[in-house]
Amino acid sequence: MPLEITKANYQTQVVESDVPVVLDLWAAWCGPCRMVGPIVDEIADEYAGRLKVGKVDVDAEPELAARFGVSSIPTILLLERGQVVASAIGARPKPQLVAALEIEQRVAEAA
């Protein structure tokens, strides 16, 4: 299950994470965000222990959205030690999202 990422827990949950982190930047009013949400949940379950998955509500956490220059949602980022290494914008099927974020390669490298 994805974690709720806030300004308060960003440092410990993302920057100091021992595994790569997927961040789903979304908003409750965003239709495509609601479409991709279950896919992000599946990724969290499938890669549990090898990948951390978090959700950032851009309405509640505008500073985090600004940090990443988010202008369109959903924006899904893959971070290592707080640095963006891959990104995807917009709703995509799970195989395309996993490929765009290079999840398989990043998880293998982190192992």
C-alpha cells in the first residue's frame, strides 16, 4: 500500500530510503489520477520490499509539487536518494508505466 508523502516525512521516506521510491503526484479532482491510482497500488504490492511507493496530494502539498516542477497530473516519478531518475506524465497502462519509469532495471540495480 502506498505511503502518504508530505513535506514533513519527505526527507525520511524518500531522500533517506534504502530502495528506489515511486512518487505519484495526484489530486482527488483529477480523473486520470483516479485511473492511474489502482495501477500505482498494484506496483506498490508487486514490488514491496524492493521499491517504496508514495502518493503526494498536490493540493495538500503544493511545496512538494513545486519542488518537482509539476505542471500536469498525474506525474509519476522514480527517485533514488531524493533525485529524480525517471518520470511519466499522464495515465498509462501498467506495462507502459513500469517501462517508462525503468522500474525493473532500478530495482535490480538496488538489490
